[in-house]
Amino acid sequence: MLCGKTALLHLPESERVIYERNPLIQVACQLRFPPILKISRQEPVEFQDEIRFQYPLFESMQPQVPSEISQAIQQFGIPLLSDLSYSFKSEDQKWQLSISKDFITISTSAYEKYELFEKRFREAVEVFERIYKPSFYTRVGLQYQDLIIRSKLGLEDKDWSDLIGENIASELYNSELAPSIQLMIKNLILKAEHGQVNFKHGFVSVKEPETNKDEIAYLLDTDFYIEKKIERGENAWNILNQFNQSARKLFRWSITDTLHNAMRPQAVKTTEI
């Protein structure tokens, strides 16, 4: 049941830092727009030609339709939809661009700082806009996924209540409840200062490649988005910049000083921004 009047989520300010032990496993940004049929009907030859030096690996992906549904549709003489999407990856496969008839997305597992991330996406979007000319954008989203693995941070002896803030996981601070928790996943949609955020967090199981052992980790997944008509140009980038700042504040608000310090924060100098 929803509460009565919805208030904005106001997050405290926090110093901008770059973590030496970076917990980010993926960052993704997406712009959605009214469908451009040309993209699903023709291979993106011109687009690929302009980006292929940064993203030389190419793959086209067809949506998978269950065979029973496919057969039923074809019996009625209805053509199957061919909403192809196209993926372009960097040689090390740490960066990926994807386009379809109604979105362009960039994702990376090698995020360093927002300015570099935004620069790469801007370059791709400028090429995309020149070739396909989307009328405007209907949704802007920015997603951060942080995975806290205690063994990688030398925190094996710490309880989760030493690392994850009571703000978001009060259950971990209950002495009777916490020891018996085997699974905890929360999914909140919050009204933020700019748009909304789908905030998912909780325990996940990961396998360490070196030891081949399963370990319980904590995932913080923040997906900031806004859905409305957004003109091309600086409007989308201003929104994304605001999302970036909010994501940083939300992450810092969600963790303790113990975890913050264990990740070895480095202050960002003005000259580095």
C-alpha cells in the first residue's frame, strides 16, 4: 500500500571521491525515443562505420519468441515482428553500445569517472542523432550497480551491519532478526529531486574465481530515470548530470564509514573534473 502524500527523497551532500577499490560492476545509460522504423529494417551500416574503431565487435540480436506463440501468430497470417537490436563492443568487451528502433544505450564494466563515461556516450549520440534524427527523447536513464564483496576488501570479519547503513537495511541491526536472515532483497521506487529512482538492494551469491567458493555479497542497484518529452541537445545531458550527482549521494548515504574507508576513497581534484 502506498503512503498518502509523496515527498521528495532529499539526500545529504557528500564529498566526491573515486574509490581505489571500486565496487562498480556495471554502469549503463539509456536514451529512449519514438520508434524509428529505419533502424529495425536496415542494418546500421553508416552508424557502424563511424564508431567501429572504438567498437569493432558487432552483433545483431533478434528477440526470442516462444515457439508455441510463434506458431499461433503465424496460423493467423500475422507477420512476426522483427525488432532487431544491434550491439557494438570495444575490443576488450568492457564497453558496449546498443541501438534499436526506440533506444540507444551505453554500458561498461570499466567505469572510472562520470566525465569520461559521458564523453563516450556523447560522441556516440552525436553520430546517432546525425544519422537517424530522433524527434525527441521520451525517457532518460542512468544506472549504477555496486557489488560489495567482503573478501575483496579485507572485511571478512565484519558483520553486514558494520558496512550497510541502517537507513536502508534496519533488519541488519536487529540482534534477534539479523543472524537468521538468509535472503533479503528490497525494491523501492522513490521520487527523487529529478525524476525517480528504482533502488534495488540486498544479498546475492557470487563465486570467487580464485577459490571457486560461493560468497554472500551485497548489491546496490540504483536506476535513475525520468519519463517525459525531452528535447535533443543539452536537456538530456543536464538531466544525466543531475542523476550522477544523486547516485553518488545515494550510494554514500547507504553505506557506513567503515565500508567507505575500506574502499580507499580518493578526493577528486578540481583539475581532474
